[in-house]
Amino acid sequence: MSLGNRVLCAAPAILAAIGCANARVGNDAGGPGDDDAGGGEIDAISCGDLCDTDEDGVPDGSDQCPETPDGEDVNTIGCGDSQVAPMLEPTFPPYGLTWTPTGDLGRAGGLTWTYTGIDRADLFHIYWILCDDPATPCGLSLDGPIDMPAEGWTFSAADSDLPAGRVVFTNTTHILLADTTTPQLTGRLTVTIVDDADAPIPFAALTQLGVTGRDGQYGAEIPGTGYEVVALAEVQDSTLVWTPYLDYYDAAPTPETGGSTATSFGGSFYDE
């Protein structure tokens, strides 16, 4: 059999032998060299679904990504890293992980989310994307619902250190006081992320991660089987002192009725 008529069968040995035994090269007369001598048309060679045309280790019958680049690792359906794109994971908690929340976003020390026991299976990448749900605006308000564009979180490049796993957002809100005045406040959300060895996980823009999100702009690629997120929301008034927002609200002369706070913060998973 010439190299041009080579057949690859990636399947259990017995089945592969059967598939290849039924393949034929040359004319019915057969014989060594007949196909090279121009004695007739070369019949098409096929071992059916047992063939592995792109030589990625997944038989064609199960391979959902033909023509995988040479040498590229593939998942169980025959797709290489370059052939798939990040998709939103709709379930929570995903990957069999355990999610443990402690603390409070508006109190000293902030809110801690711990993720453990991630089963990566044959996934190439897992991403955690901040504030990605368009149905739940991320922001902070001390005068009722988050209902003004300025109350949404805005990325602060000056305060962030993305390679060190720190991303900071700011906003503008107001607080309703008992005298009915509504002084303006500046809000700040600081989020840090570390792996299960307490090493920082870099944040990056979604364009750098190659993720097309719904509403998020920044996120991190999650390595290993666990990680931890710490988030703290604070406000600053004319004194220029940053205070956890609930501590600030509790200390302010707010009305006995009618006053309220609202905050929103979360993360979505994408994988490929």
C-alpha cells in the first residue's frame, strides 16, 4: 500500500482489524504494484467510523472536530484547544465544586468566597468573570435601589493591579439622611483572588482572555482545583476616609424609616 493510500484506524484492536481488512486498494485483479501501474481506478479506502483521519486519538465516529492540528491535545469528543471557544456555564455550583461564603461585603474584612474541589474533567480552561449578569446590575447605593447609571461599578485602572490579582471599581452614590438631605458619596469595590496555595491569580480584560462575556469586562483564568475571592465595598465622604459601606450607613444619621442600601456583586463561570 502506498503512502498516499494509508489508512489509520484508531479503535480497539479487534474492531480496527476488521475495519481495515475490509478496505481494498487497486482493481479486482489485485496484485502488488497494480495501483502504481495504472491498471485501473483505485477504489476508495474506508474503515468507517473506526478511522481516525486527523490522527488525534478519537475515532471519526466520535470526533466532533475534524482536522485537529497536529500534536494538539484533544478532549473526549476530539476537539483541540484551538477548536473550541469559552461558553457560559449555566449551572451553579459547577464542576462539582464546594462554595463557602463567609464575612460581609460591607463590613471590615469584607466577603470571602472559597471554591474547592473543582473537577476539571477534560476542560482546557475555566474562567471566572466579574459582574457578568446583565439582569443584576453590579453597583452600590445608600439611598435605595441601584437605579442610576453612576451607581454601577466602573473599572479603576489607577487603583487596580491586575497581574497581582487585584481589581478595583468605583462609583458615585448618595445617602438619605434624617434631615432629608442626600450627600454624595464615592463608592469603591476591591476584589482580590488567590489560588489554593494563596498565590495571586492574575486578572485580565476579557479580550485578553479570549472570552466573549454578557456584561462583564474583567475576569481570571482559574488554575488547579480551588481558589479564593475576597471582596470589600466601601464609601468615602468629604472626610476622604474609606469606610465599609454598612459600617458607614449604621453610623450616619439616617431616617428611622425609608432609608436603605443596595449592593450587587457576583461572578460567572465560562469554560472550554
